[in-house]
Amino acid sequence: MTPDASTRPRPPFSLTAGILPVALAVAAMMAMSLLPAAAAAQEEPVVVGTRVVPPFVIQEEDGSYHGLTVGLWEHIAGELGLEYTFREMDIEGMLAGVEENTLFAAASALTITSEREDRVDFTHPFFVTGLGIAVPREPVGLGGALVAFLDPELWWVVLLLMGLLLFWGVLVWVFERVENQEEFGGSPVQGIGSGFWWAAVTMTTVGYGDKAPRTVGGRVVGFIWMFSAIIVISFFTASIASSLTVSQIETRVGGPADLPHVRVGALAQSATVEYLDAELIRSETFPTIAEGMQALADGRLDAFVHDAPILRYYAQQEFRDTAHVLPVTFAEQYYGIALPMGHPDRNRMNQVLLDYLASSEWEQLNQRYLGRD
């Protein structure tokens, strides 16, 4: 008789068969715990918000991005094992996306402010800068040249030159008035006038030859003046060039103290607008920096205020002949990468970021995009 299932003998218990699945599961969990949180849970590329702001974020014709911030983010993503894709949007779009967790992060030239800290979290700052002021560069025309030549400082130099010519003219006349009556004779006024003429043509190296010292003393004076005149004419030329250059870049704005009295532009939604509002400075906002700089070039603005390195990039690249950035900077700005509140990878990102900022690779990026170490 065949035994039924209840009486059929059971196989002996296998210790390996019972423990092995559990051990494998525990090992898998431990391995996953060693990975960054984002990499462990990632099923598809995360979305990172950005905005084109040269030299921090630059977009090529093929749609690819590079720049100072892009290089930093690529390094962080590589260390965390992240696959990502950039999505371009404006400042408010980036902040809202991070706040609502539709973006993994936002990486551009985002200034850390107390108002933004109420909405999103930030990494440690990776760049410190300040606000700058771009002003129009007006080319020198005939009117500008006339104004430059009427500059009192320029005429002070001219009077100084006349005094030098008179001094050396009198000196050569003292030695030549007796023995060289033909060229430096006559009344004192005539003799000194001849000496003044001789000093002028000697300084300009024209040397007509109509008057020349013949005495030993006169020739010593002439020898010293010929070499001294080289320095004098160089100084005079430099003074004229300096006067013309100053008139070329002179504007109504010399620093932040002048902003309340002129037409000011700023980027919409930027931290610059917050600063100007706090200082009670009225401003016209523009959707892009390029549009604001163009308004400056067209004469619709007297100043455009934004982060100094970004303004210098635009002034050197697209608006070289129409805009000039003042050397003064103010209102310190700190750039950071925006993250959702309580982001699980924030501490790891900060560690990677700080290590990278101390590396030679970061110095090379600064040199490439900003021309500095």
C-alpha cells in the first residue's frame, strides 16, 4: 500500500537551503547602503535646473553645456554616481522646481539669500563675488575731442611745457647773445624769442638749422636739452592720450553712490533687484542680461547692475565697444547649488564640493573661464 502524504517521511532539514536566501538578502542591503542615497534609488536620470549665465553656464550650438558651475556639478555627479539631465529655466522656475521637488537640484549662478533659504536648501558656497556696474562706453567724436582739449589739466601740462621752452631758450640766449648776434642778437625780447624757437624745434627733433648755438656754453645747453626733450615730449604725449581716454569712458556713474540719480537696469528675479529695492534705488528689469546690456548700449540706461564677473564676461565678449565695467564691486554675493529641504545627499555633496574647491582642477577651471587662479 502506498503511504499517503501525512505518513510519507519528510526529507531532513537543510541548513544551507534555509540560511542562504537570508544571507544574500542581507548582503544586498549592506551593499546598497554603501552607495549614495541618490544612486541607490535612481532608476532614471535626475533633472537639474540651470540657466545660461556665462561664464558659469555656457550653452553651445549643439545644446551641450559647459562653464564653471557645470564643471563643478559634473564632478559632484560623478562622485555620487548620478546620471542627470539639465533643464533650462529662469531663476524663479529653478527655485520653484527645487522647492516642489520636481528638480533634483539647481546649478547655475544662484546667489544664496535669506529669502531663498526659506524656500530651498543650499550647499556650501562655491564662489564669492560682488555686484558690479556696467556703464556705456561712448566713442570719441569731434565734440569729445574738443572737450578733451579744453580739459584744464591738459592745459596745465601745456603751460608747463611752455615754461620749459622759455627756460632753455633764455639759457641758450645768455651764452649766445654776444658771440652769435646773427642768430640770437637784437633786443632781449628778440634774442629770447629766438632762443624759445630754437628750444621748440630742438625738442620736436625738427631741427630747421636756421638757429644753432656756436659757443661752448651754448652747445652744452643744447646737448643737455636734446636728451631732456626726449623725456619731456614723451610725458606730453602720454598726457594727451590719457585725457582722450578718460573722456572716452567718462560717464555719469562712478560708483554705487550715483545709482539713485540715474537710470538703472537689473536682471529680473535676481538678487540684484532685492539689493536695489532694499537701497530704495529704482530699476528697470530685463528678462536676460544680454537685453539689459543692449539697453545700456542703446542709451536707454545709464547703468546696468549685476554680478561683477558676469558683467565683465559680457563686456569683453558681446559688448566690447559699447560697455565698460567699473572697477568697484560691492554687496558681496555667495553662489551655491540649490537643493530641496532635507536632501539626503546634501552632506555628501558638501564634502565633495569642499574637496574639489581645494584641488588644482578647480584652479584650472577658474583660469579657463575667468582668467584667474
